[in-house]
Amino acid sequence: MSPTVRIVLVDDQQLLRRGIAMLLSTVDGIEIVGEAADGREALAVIARFTPDVVLADVRMPGMDGIELVARCAAEHPELPVLLLTTFDGELVVTGALAAGAAGFLLKDTSTDALADAIRSVADGGMVIDPRVARIAMRRTGPERSPNGGGEGSGGASGGEGSGALAVLTRTERLVAEQVAEGRSNSEIAAELVLAEGTVKNHVSSLLRKLEARDRTALALSLYKALNAPAAPDGSSPPR
């Protein structure tokens, strides 16, 4: 039986927060251990309850969800933050992912899909609603890296990234392809018939070799590199 995933829920609208909490209370293996109305309050709740995942709204007064992601990345680097919002504007999506969000879902997602996303990010995966994924991938070219900086600051992005993949071992390449699809460590282990600890070590190696700040940046830059257009001579990037 899988361990229970402990959640801190953050939303400034109490009615919506309570509604989400009630929906998740019907899901086995997920427990709401704390709630907060904004990012600043959430940091105190996180410090108190040490959750496995933070589920937060993007738009909140005071400290919003994107700032909360950045603070968690700095203060709790192993804690994934899954953003849940009604808004899918390009700047919001790219800002959230650049800050290091583990996922981005719209609020009309189903309870089952939300529960699956929570479990996935708790296991090291990355989840982006298909309706906003195209925005995220379009904005991870050389001119805007997943780290939010200029060219070269995001690790394996754009054409430069396809060359960077040449430094990977065969197994690292296989793991990289799975990470690019947003799969969690346990899913990768099952797919490649590897121990989960081995997958974790390969992911750490990918982060180091490709100079990615975090797993979100790594997944986005790998996706870009692995789906780069053919070279001018008609050949494809090395696979």
C-alpha cells in the first residue's frame, strides 16, 4: 500500500479551499494536514507540518502562488508545489514554471486527475494541464530559459540542448526521455526496469550535467532538446 501523501492547501477563497479539501478527503492516500489563505501564511504552515506536497492557488493577495513557489524552492527545495488556478495566461504559466513549480492545473480538473497529479509530483514527477502545456513548451526556447533568465541560463534548452545530450550515457538518455514526459521516478523505474534509487541517481546526474536548477527546469529543457527540429543538412539531433 502506498504511503499517504500529506498536503498543505493554499487558497485565499475559503469557500473554494474548503470545497477542494472536501473533495480530496474522499480520496484514499491523500491527507490535508494544513490550510492557508496566502503564501506568507503557507510558509508558517509548511514549517509546522512538513507536508509532502503544497497545492496552491496562483492569484492570492500578499504573497501569491508564484512567489510561494520561489520561496519554497529556496527554503524547502525537496518540497513540490502544484499550482491550481482558473487562469492560464502565458505570463502566469511561464512565471510559475520558471519559479520551479512542480505542476500547473486548471481548477476545472476532475478530482481523480487532481489526485493523480498530487501523487505524481509527490513521487518526483511533473504535471502540466494539456491545455496549458503548449504555452509552457513554446516559451522554453533559447531566448527564455526555464530558469527565467537569458540564453544559456536554463541548461539544455533549444538547439544548444540537443548538443548537450551527447554527454549522456545510454541509460541517462533513456531516463532523460522519461523525465521529459513528466514521469515520476517510480514510473520511470517500472518502464525501464530499474531500481527506483538508480533512477534517482540518474536524475541527479542529469541535473548536474545539464546544469538545470531543478527537475521542472530539467523536464522542460529536455523536452525542448529532444523535440528540436532537424539540423540544416536534414539530419535529426543525435538520439
